[in-house]
Amino acid sequence: MVRKDKGKNLKIYNTMTRQKEEFVPVNPGRVGIYACGPTVYNLVHLGNARALCVFDTIRKYLKYRGFEVRFVQNFTDVDDRIIRIANEKGMTHLEYSESMINEYFTDAHGLNVLDADFQPKVTDNIGIIIEIIEILIKKGFAYESEGDVYFAAEKFDGYGKLSRNPLDELKEGASKRLDEDNAKKRSPLDFALWKSAKEGEPHWESPFGNGRPGWHIECSAMSRHYIGDTIDIHGGGADLIFPHHENEIAQSEAATGCQLTKYWVHNGMLNIDNVKMSKSQNNFFLVRDASEKFGYEPLRYMLLSAHYRSQMNYTNEVLESAVKSVERLRNCLNLMKNAVASIEAGLSETAKATVENRRNSFIKAMDDDFNTADAIAALFELVRDINSAIAAGVSADDIKEYSALFDEINGVLGLVYADEDAIPAEVMALVEKRSAAKKDKDYVAADRIRDEIVAMGYVIEESRQGINIKKKK
């Protein structure tokens, strides 16, 4: 279901202003979102997955509210790590990055993340990257140095405004991070737009000499090309605020003279057993590994169970709890499918009022800076309503009304979706046959049919709420 009110009352926390603001897109009815995508040197880790699920849900909610959404997420398919690993494996950088992009889609689809409308790769967009670098050089914001091109950070008025880091402190910090390129820079704050070619590394021709782009300029070029000079929502993990997003602002606004983004949205970081996730701490978890143990659905549930801006703590106990929560949702779905209506037809006023209240609770939560934690709470309130209503005996129309709202909310949050958990038609046919046998008081036949169902790997749970069919564990 798509609502047509175009996000009335929607408020978004803007990292730039550090406050919630009414959402007003650049173009009425249309929203452009750019979410920084992965550098494809490894499989998707849990930190990546949180950003994927958060921005997928934001996109789905805006579409639910009636907006036309253009969602862009890039792939950085060339960088030092990709080149190093590809060389170690005896592959070209494109062969290796392409294999990792394929693996990305396996995990993204497993997490019920929709493909972006555009998913540009850096290596397919070298031309537009060179174009924006040329503009910056012409305007005096960038300079060439020994085959490299650097952005002169101090020439951009307001550098540091997103991270709110004073320029002097940024300069002092940058001067302490010495590397081989520092001698080529005019200031420690300056950052690379173009890197000159090194022997044995991939490179492209440019007016500045053979080389490849710096990391930050990639997103400035691709967001401008696929959305425009000003994006409605630009986001990623909080770790990207500085230097990546700070540098994007400087490059893009210096080149275009326009505000890069109206709303900066950043999801919080992920801790593992109360310790920041990092390779150095040996607590670096891949989505693939966690999904093999717990499944993808509980992972998505866990990643949306807290407000996106909050810091999240991953433990096995948290995921085990998510497994049970997803099971409760699936049981409710199966209950509605298998419930026997006590009244032939007619939608009750109680059902209409309950559904409207729960829908309003869901929208209120999501309008408050995409509060998925409260949105999930509204969904579970609906589950309790459904269980109580079916236990009390309701009409088929009431069940359809409850089911429609469940699907409506789940369509945004995307919590229950795995096809492998669907009950096969032949099993459901046996369930109906068994119910008919019990109604005729042919209990011998009913027991025999139950045994057939069990032999097929399913069990029947019966309660006052109705019949629930589940896979055997």
C-alpha cells in the first residue's frame, strides 16, 4: 500500500544542524538519496549491513508515503586493498572486485535489501570524475603536483562544518599523519583528487597524467551525475562524517556553488560484545558467517531493532532473541492464514479502529526520524491484537483487514520474507484434509494425516487461536 500524503509531519535528524528538521525535498514529491556503498575488497560485515538495512528501510518508507524515490549507492571497485588482494590471488583488480560485488548481492538480497535504482562503479565513471576535477582546478580549488591532483582544503570556506572540527585542530591532526604524499601537498589538510600511476597498478589517462581517482571525489562525481547538484538525503555510517563526507562537501560545493545535501543522515556504529568492531580486536564479523548460524531475517531484525542513530551492541544473545522475535511474527502470519473465521462476513468496527490505531502508531514512529524501534513495537502490538481477535472469534473480513496492515508494515520494515519458510501447498492441503476429518469426528484418519505431515518435516500446533504449521527443528 502506498499512502499519498507525501510525508506530512516527517522529521529527519540532520547531522549538519544537529537537530530534527521537517522534511521538505528539493523537488516536491521526489526524493534523491545517495548512500555511500562498499569498497568491495571483502564480504559484507555487520557494520556494512546496518547501513544497508537502515537506508533500505528509509527508502521503502518514503515510497510508502507516496514519494518518487531515486536511490543511488556506489561501488568503489578500485583501491589499494583491492589491488593488493587481487595481486595475491593472481587476478586483475576488475576480476576480483566483480567477484566481491556478486558476493555483496548475495548478502544484500539475503537481508531483503532492494537493489538501488543506480549502483555505479568507480571504474565505469572515470570520465565524470575527471570532469569535476578539471572544474576544481579551473576554479582554483585544486592544484597539480608531480602527477597528483590535490584539493586545497583551506580555500574552501567552511571546511569542517559537518564534523564541527576547528580548522586549526584539523590541520594539526593532519600534520601528524605523515605519508609519502605529504611532500607533494601545499598543506597537510589537502587531500588527493587524482593519484599518479604506480608501476603494476591499474590507471587511466587524464589531462593530469595517467593515474586513478582519490576516494572522496568518486562520490562527489557520481552523486552529481545520477541525482544532481543538491541531494535530498546523503548518508552512511557515522565513521564517514570525517574525512569522507567533509571532503565531499568541500569538493562538490566548490565545484557547483550549490549545497551538496539538504539532510545528512548517519547511522551509529556497531559494537561486538561491548567492544568496537575492528580487525585489530579480532572481533570482525561477516554477515555470511552470522547468517549461516542464525539466518538473514534475524540479522535484519536485530539491525533495525534500535534507532538507527544509536550505538548498537551485537552479542549472540541479542541475535538469539531476534530469532525468537521473527518466529513470533511468522507464527502470527501463519495463524492468520490458517484461522477459521467464526463469522461468515462483515468487517467489524473494532477491527477497523484497531487497524487504524496501529497504522497511526507505525507512521508516528517512522515520521520521528525513522524510529524503527518504535515501529517494530507497533507491529508487535498489532500481533497481540490479532492473536486476541482470532481467539475471540472474528470474521474473515476482520482477518483480511489485520493481515493487510501486517503486510503494509512488514513491506516497509522487511522483517519476514524468507521463501524457504513458506509452507508447501501439499502440506497445507493435508492440513485442510485433517481439519475436515476432525470435523467429521474421524479421529483415526486425522491422526494418520497428522503423521503424514510430520513425515514431511512439519508439525501442527493447535490452540484457542487456531492452527499453526511449523517446520520441525
